[in-house]
Amino acid sequence: MQLLEPIVGWQAEMAALRRDIHAHPELGYEEHRTSGLIADRLTAWGIPVIRGLAGTGVVGVIKGNQPDNGRAIGLRADMDALPMQEVNTFAHASTIPGKMHGCGHDGHTVTLLSAARYLAQHPDFAGTVYAIFQPAEEGGAGAERMVQDGLFERCPMDAVFGMHNWPGMPVGSFGLSSGPIMASSNEFDIVIEGKGAHAGMPHLGIDPVMAAVQIAQALQSIVTRNRNPLDAAVLSVTQIHTGSAYNVVPNEAILRGTVRTFTDVTLDLIERRMGEIVEHTGLALGCKARLRFERNYPPTVNDAIETAVCADVLTALAGPEQVITQVEPSMGAEDFAFMLRHKPGSYVWLGNGDGTHREAGAGAGPCMLHNGSYDFNDDLIPLGATYWVRLAQHRLAQPPAR
């Protein structure tokens, strides 16, 4: 594996920066300290900076010194933390209760900073690289807001690329796939209105609990009987709230949950059938039932041409045995999907290992995403940064694909 020597030489410095960011986590749209650190570093390296997109977003503009060919690409990293408690006690653990970099966005940020630093110091390429540091990936749809705020107008680019660390995959390995790689994320609330009564005299009321149970069961028929079995989908009822006493039929029941799909067609089907089942099951049992369905993140769908480019770069960097080109998609969600709805591109996974990299003081839990014992593997910084650099150099040298 041919890592770029200057980036390897900066590893200790950049790992220290990563750990500083980890110790000072900021939630979505609150990343003022983090975005300030990013902007200061980019400016110190002579990289022009655009600030204010999505509030705390930062974009570094890196132009090659070869004759401009009019081409440009974007490399994106997320920088927000999660509203969760860290259980690690090592030196760089979170200093802010209830906030933690439990998904590795601190590592993504520093990896892209390392790549931007190298490209600024070695601008022997034609075209422009936009280093995009995005806020509020964790539920805040920061990617969508950056697009709405004019990211692609102010930074016109041919393609955009993302990368996420992936626990459980060996360090040095990569995973990618053409087409869907992450699912859409959607949530629902179902409110069922009945008529309260004494539980010993249920005939005097209208029981919303029975309606909730039947609706919860009937919803699964959408996945098993209405959906094309070849099109993956998940419908999970995760909450049922109702009642307050052993001997009272309550007035109301509430169900909540999530729906995940890889296509909009399947999502449209599920939302429509959910509405029909909720309304008519409620009516059949004498209740009034209504559905609120919220579409949060669309599926993350990789462009076939750009994914092939990424696969070529990764294979040259890590070797074919370290690159899974048809990785099994995840039912997790990722708001980079919003950028891919406007520009072709590809989102890849970088193996974070099995957690043995964690220092003394790591929590007893697994080193998995959104776990209080998680920590980013600093050995990924030079690997991920080298990939970003090689991708930029390779992609900008290619003739227009469209």
C-alpha cells in the first residue's frame, strides 16, 4: 500500500487534532469551534475558505497549478457529534456530558483536512477540488441545507464523493457498491382515538389498545405481501404508548416506528398502504386513527460510472484483495444522499477494524457506530487522506464522462 509520505509524516499532528475535536464534541448546527478550527487550518495552508453554508459549513477551495480544464469535484466530510453519553475514560474522551463523537465524524474531518493540506502543497493537477466540511449529518439534514444554501452554485462541480469509517471491516479494506449503499430513513406516528371505559365493562367504551395491536400486526403485511420481495425494506414499530392503569381502557394509543427502503417506489408503496391500513383498521374497530409519515433522508445511491472510478483508485491504492466492490448495503441512513440527488458521485466505507486500536480507558462496549465505547482509529487518517488525494488526481485527469 503506497501511502503518501507527507501525509504519513503528519499523522501524529493530525491525530492530536482529531482527539482535540473528539474531546470537544458539538451537535448539528452548533459546530462553531470545530468549523473555526477547520477554517483556521485551511487558511494557514493557503486554501481559500467559504463559510456560512448551512450555518457552520466550511468549504476549502483548492485549485491546481496546471492549465485549468474546467473540471471540479467535491470531497465531503461530516463534522457533528451525537447527543449521547461517552463511556470511555481515556485522555481524549468527551469533556461535555451528553455529547460524543460516536460515529467518527471527528476522524472524517481530520482525514479530509490532511488531504486538503497535501493537495494545497502539491497542486500539480488541473481543475478544482472543493473540500466540503458539512454540519448536522446526524438527523439535521445538513447536506440538504448546504445544497439549499447554494453549495453547487457557489462551488460548481462535476461530481461529489463521501467516505465513512466502518467498524468490523479490517483496517486497510474498503467497501463500495454501485446503486444503493445506504437506505432511506423515515419515521411515523400513528394516533388512535378510542373511548375510555372501565376495563371490567369494555363494552361501554371503544378500545384503542386492541386497534393498536391489530394495526401493528397488519402493517407487517405490507412488507410480506405488498412489497416486491426482491426490493429490500424494513418497517419496524418501535413504540406503543397507551394506558396508565390495570383496570382502565384508555382513550388513546400511539404507535411510533421507522421505515427503511432503497428505492422511492417502494417507499411510496409503503406510505400509501400504511395510510390505508391505519385508517380502515381503526374504522373497523370503531376508532379514529391517523398516520403522520415523515421522510427524513432518501436512500444513498452511488452512480455507476463514479463508483467504477473510485474502485479503480482504491484497487491501485490498497490492492484488489482489500476492496469489496459489491458490498452488502446497510439499512442505516446517510444524508450525503441529498448531495447525490444533485450530483453524480460515490460513497465508500473505510474499515475501522475490530476495536483493538482503542487505548486503556475504553468502555466495555463494542467499538461500533453510535456506541458509547466507540473511538475512531487514527491509523485510518493517512489511508483515507491518500485515497482522497489519489481520487482527486485521477478524477480530474479524466475526460468528461457525460
